[in-house]
Amino acid sequence: MPTSSASFEDLFHRVRQDYGQLWDFKLRGKTLEIITPHSTTTDKFVSVFLVAQDGDFVVSDGGFLAHGNYIETDMGESVCYNRMFEHLEVHYEIKQIMDTVGTLIYYKKTNEAARVSSLVLDVASFITGAVNASQVAFVPANEVAARRRFTGQANTYMREIFARREIRFNSRINDDIKTKYSVVLRHRTKVSLVSYVTGSDEYYFSNSISKANMGFELLVGTPVSDLINHRVALVDDVSAGYQAGAFAGHLRVLRKTCPVVLWSQKDELHSILESD
């Protein structure tokens, strides 16, 4: 046990020294990757990226959140998580921008070099909070497993049949549209959208249908509506939660908004999305 305040002070200096040694960096062209001591519950150290741009210092996540560098599954799968994510954005005053290849970037910027350290702390804390919140089980494990299974299978299939097209998963159309779609497929100046529908039981499957329908309806009358070539719902009809009779009415409503393709008939996707 320590016997004096001097002992505590020595411990403080040791903690600061040890903690400081956890910082590291990598030069990536004109960008500095700062590897921080912040760690997530997925056992990853958090990196932030510093670049000088148009007279400002910009500190960002480098697209790591969007690319899944900290977590293998998609983030933002529940209303509770989305609210927590929005709280973190507001608290740390994080802004968003989409880069030239459609990756969502989270960042802060300043024109004062003295504030860069503060921005590094804020962005790193935001990333840590966002990743850790995504690990909270807001939905049952079997529902997470059902989504993960179908999303993985559908993404692999989409990559295979549209290997020569620009394709993004779990992405927004642009910065103005906050809704994310399972697939954003670009073709010249147009985009096509695909929403996956799945669920481990009747409740979650019904919610997934409603979410897909709302996501497409929100685009009606918006400035981006003229840019959209096709909207398609890809329905996981081999899921344990799928019941053809129970969802007949739901799918009838969805078909008024977009074509519905069953996973067992997924080859129809190619002819729909490749048509003018």
C-alpha cells in the first residue's frame, strides 16, 4: 500500500508514461493515421486520420466505421442503437460526408493547430462509443443470426452477378437521404436500390417488410427520385420467420411500391436491375 502522496505521484507519472506509449502513427501519403489507446469491446484499437485540407485540419474515422473495420456485422440495426448513435454525433459535434466512392466519413475540422488534439480525442471517443453500443443486444441472438446469415448470402450473390458494377452495401444514396439501403447499385448517372427483407419470426419479418416499404416511400417527391432507376425488395422466403399466408397482405402493399423478388427466385434480380 502507498504510504505517502509522493508514492501516488510516482504512480501517476508511470500511468501517464505507460499510457503514452500506446499511441502510434502511420504516414499514408498526405494523411497521418493516429493509432490511439482507445479500444473497443471488439478488441480493436481506434485509429483517426488527420489531413490538412483547404486551410483546415480534418480529423476523421477514415471510413473505418462504414467499412466494418471494428465490427464484422452491419451497425445500426435497431431504433435504440440509432438513437444512441445520434446522441454520440450530437455530443461530440460530429459531421458526415460521403467521399467520391460513396463511403460515409465521420469527421471534425478546425483551422487552429492547437485544437487538433481535442478533435482527435472527440473523434476517437465517438468511434469507441459507436462501436461499443453496436455490441449491445437490442434484439435476440437468433434474430441477429438470421440477419447475418441472409445479409451475407445476399451480399455474396450481388457481388457475383454485378461484379462489373459499382456496388455498395448498407449505404445511403447521398448525404441528404439519411435512410440506408441494403444495396446501392450505380449505373452511369442512375442508381438502383435493393432492400433485404428477413426475420427470425413473424414479428421481426413483418417489421422488416414495413421498413423496406417505408424506405422506398420516403424517396417519393425528393430531388433524388429522378436519379433512381429501380427499387427492389429481396425477400428471404427460406427464413424460419417467413410465412407466405401470414404476409400476403404485407407483400401486396409492398408490391405497390416496388417489385418483390423471393430469394428462392433470386435470378429474377438480374433481369430487373439490368433493364433500362
